[in-house]
Amino acid sequence: MLGWSINLFRIFGIQLAVHASFVLLLVYWGYEGWQEGGLPGMVWSVGLIALFFVCVILHELGHSLTARRFGVTVPRILLLPIGGMAEFDRIPRKPAHELLITIAGPAVNFLLVLLLLPLAWRGLKGGEETSYHSIAGLLDQLWYANLVMGVFNLVPVFPMDGGRIFRALLATRLPYLRATWWAVMVGRVLAVGLAGWALYRGNYMLAVLFTFIFYAGNAEYQAALRKEREEAYWREMARQAVPVTPERPDEPPLILHGRN
Ligand SMILES: [Zn+2]
């Protein structure tokens, strides 16, 4: 399903792509804007969504550029209607590296919150009524969107950023796979609770999001489990491999390869 994407342009050498379903999001917001204020309303609405996603891209670049410092290759950043996803060729197993890469995303949002504060201040102070369709209103919404993005991503539901931070912290004490299992389990309990709360509040989009996260966490645990088993297999093979010694010159040398 994630294959249906459209490549946009490269940024810092990373391909930026949008999922096909993203078009539906623009159509939906465009229609909402149209209903509210005709053509100007539509342009405003779509423009606002585009700006929100610029913040999402900056968040993903925070993760990606930090990951690159630790030797991770980042081929693509994919934008989905529910947010962004930076694709890494591997996830560093060093807890300190995963921690820094993960924190870098929400840190960008909090930095934007600080930078936008002087500009958004007038509207936020609430003294005078700020119209939705004004530059002041726009800045308020961008400020608020970044605050929500930063805080929401820190909720410890694996594989959201908060869940990854939790896993990295656990991994300083536990084996990596065990730490992942605990992060996924705690995340699943929270995801069920939060999905229920979202349903109760009538926020169906959020309920769908937490349902998606519930399954995504397990998929990543299964991937970690497969990798662990693969590595255990190669360790075992290496243990069983008889070194080529001068006494056995007729044996072909055993070359082990195949890790990834
Ligand atoms: Zn993130």
C-alpha cells in the first residue's frame, strides 16, 4: 500500500515523496475551505495544510540528518495524510544513537514553537479577536500545530517517537529485543486506551491513527525478532565453521557472508 507514492524533489539528497492518499487530504481540505469562503477560502485552507506539512518535513529532517551523522542512509521521506515517515536503511542499536535521532524530530517542533512565539504572541495573548483568515491567525495556528506535533509525538506509543525514546531507555538496561517487546506492549496498552478515548470524544481520525500504530508496533517487533534470529544463526554457523589450518590444505576455505 505504501508503494503508491509520487516523488517530489530531493532535499539534502533525500527524496521527498507523497503518498497518493495525500491528494485526498488536499481535496478534503480544499472542499472544506470552499464551503467556508469560496475560492479564497479554498486557497487559504490548502495553503495552511501545505504549511503544516512543511513543519512535518522539518521534523522528519531533524530525524534524518541526525541519523546520517551516525552512518544511517536515509533514501526517502514519505508524507502520509497522518504525518511523515523517514525511511532508514537500518535503525541504530546503540541506545544513545536511537535516542538522539528520535529526540531530534520533536526538538525541531519545539524550536519552531520558540521561533514563532514572538510572531504569534499577539494572537495568542487573545486581547483582540484574531480572525482565522489573517496572517496573525495563520501564525497562531502554525505555532499551535508545532506545539501539538512536538507533544503528541512524545506519547510513549511505539513506534511513535515517544515509544522509541522509551525503547532506547529500556535498551540501556535490557537486551535490545526484550526492550523492544516491552516498548511494544506498553505502547499497545496505551494505544488501545487512547483509541477508546478518541472514539469517546468523537475524534475518529485519531482513533484510526492509534489503531494503525497498534499494528505498526508489532510489525517492527517481528522485524527485530527476525533480525535477531538471523544473527543468531550466523553466529552459530561461525562457531561451527572449522578454521582452515595447514593440516587440512585440501578443504576449501569457508567464507561466511550474508549479514544483510
Ligand atoms: Zn518523529
